[in-house]
Amino acid sequence: MNMPLLSERSEVFKNADPHAVSCYVNQHVGSHCIQLPRKADAHARLNHRKFASLDLCRISYGSSVRVVSHALEDIFHLQVLLRGDCLWRGPAGVHHLVPGELLLINPDDPVDLTYSQDCEKFILKVPTQLLESICQEQRWLYPREGIRFLQQRYSLDQLKTFVPLLATLCTEAEDGEALLRVQEHYAQIVASKMLTLMRNNVRREHLACSNSTFERLVDYIARNLQQDISVQSLAEQAQLSVRSLYSLFEKHMSTTPQRFIREQKLSRVHACLADPSCNVRNVTELALDYGFVHLGRFAEQYRRQFSELPSDTLKQRGLALSVI
């Protein structure tokens, strides 16, 4: 199958030791281990690009190889088979994948794949946080158990609008001059397409359709993120009891009002730190603006939500930093 997914411009390894390639994949694409035949004389190849929160990878091991992992934990893998064949030992048994098929691996699924000697794959690594942010932005009902793709195997003929998007993504990744903001927009488009084209457990009905009260509360919170929003004041705003308020947030977001408010504040801080056009003198001042008075706790909550410290986010856009 001939698809323009990462050219030689993205080449990292050519005619390399498969174990060296595997080590690189562990660092950038997903934790796993490989099992090669004892007398394998393999020459592996890998192309790779980082693009916003996504990782794009084109890989061939040059030998029959078994790839196993206990679980991907906090990422989804979207894999497109380009050449050869691959055996996938999935929840419903063993499946034979052929060129032109796409496999979606959920974060908690054990990975057990056997590549043929001529197998070549394109792998897109998508963080769970990105898909969660799309649900939040669209105000879809987030599943309590987390996002899962219920149909994991597709023919690319079933996803005709998705194929050119992948090709465009690779072209933009290899451009080298795409602004971070542009990269993030592409990443959001890819995540949105995954959630709308591929069968999953997210209920995509808009929250306003089932409860306009919650819609108004979300807008109120967004407009007052720099204020101290208490549960009691939020209940009064919605003209609900505190108990009913908790039930409302549990129904629509599977979380508590306090946690939702904190996550929204952290998301706004993250957006400011990542946006070069946003005037940020230092992390401490911005954290205090959004009511985070315990700076050590703020840094830890930020790290849990975005997998990096706030200082790291600020450094990535090349601004001077005053350390907390």
C-alpha cells in the first residue's frame, strides 16, 4: 500500500539493529518489548516526527518479530499496516491484518502483535488527554470508565475522509516551520475525527440538549475562572441545592464541581503558558491570578493534568522563566 506517510526527511534509523529501534520507540512512541528469532539477521528502519502532542512513526523491523506490552496506559495507538501482514492477538482472539487496515489500541489493552519479515507500519500515538479535551470542549458526556474505542479494526476504505488527513498531518510535521498553535489545531482535528468516525463509548449529545442549567454553569465558570468560585455560590447561581449540584456534575462530567473548576483553571493557565502571544511574566504570578496560592500543590496538580511542570510549558515557547 503506497501512502505518503513520513518521507526520508524524517528518517532516524536505516539498516539498524532492531533492538536499537525498539529502544527509541520505547522512549517516544510506547512502552513495549520485542522478541526476535534467534538467528535473525534483521535490518530495521524507522522514521519519526513529534507534532504537538502527537507522535508519528513509520517502522519496519526487517524480520519476523513479536511486539508485546502489558498496556499503553495513557496513550492510544492508531496503527496502519502499509506492507506485509500482522497477527493481532486481541480480546476476541487472533486477527490477521493486511495492508490497508487500521488498528486502534486502547490504553488499557494488552498489546500482542506479530509482524511478518516484510511488515511496515505507520503508528500515530495519541495521548488520552487530547481526546478528553475534545469531549470537554464539545461538552459531550464523558464515560465514567474513560474513553474506549469499541471497534478497533477498520479498512481504510471505511475511513476515506481520515486517510488524506493523516497524509496532511505528515506533510505538516515534515514542514519544520509550522507554528505550535497550527500543530495543536491539527492534533485537535485528528482527535475529533477519531471520536466521530470510529465507534467508541462517548455519548456525543450536547449537554445543553439534556440540561440547559449545566450549560449555563459551564459558561459562568469559564467567565469567572480568576475568581474564587465556591460550591455554595455555584449552587446559588444555578438555583439548586448543593446535593443537586453534585448530582448534575456527576451526571454530565462524572466528576465533582470542585475538581471541574480546578481542571478548567489549570487548562486556562496551560493555554496562557503555551501561547506566545499571551503576556506571562512568570509562572508564580499567573498561578496566583487563578487562585492557586499553594504553589507546590499547584505544580503537582498541573503535572498530573498535563504530564509536565508549568515551567516546562513556559520554556517550550522560549520565554524567560522565573522559577516557582
